[in-house]
Amino acid sequence: MLVKVRIQLKWLLQAQFAGIFAAKQKGFFKAEGINAEIVNQVKVAKRIPVHCT
């Protein structure tokens, strides 16, 4: 059984996160029993309504 894990990135998808995406694509997370979901900050921020005055 895979353990569900959400990997929250700092903000936008950038080259500094390439290792995380490569590990997921190559199946390294699944090989260790991890079901990784990669989420960028923009996707999360859209869920939270922000009201500025």
C-alpha cells in the first residue's frame, strides 16, 4: 500500500524542483512506497479567496 504524500513547492514550477519531478517520473517515490502529489503554490492559492483593501 502506498502512503499518500503531498509535496508543496515554494511557488511556481522552476528548475530547482527538477529533481522532485524526475524522481516521480522515474518511479523512485513508488519504489519506496510513496504516492507523491506535487502541488505548486499557485494551485493552492487559487483555492483560498484573498480580499485586499
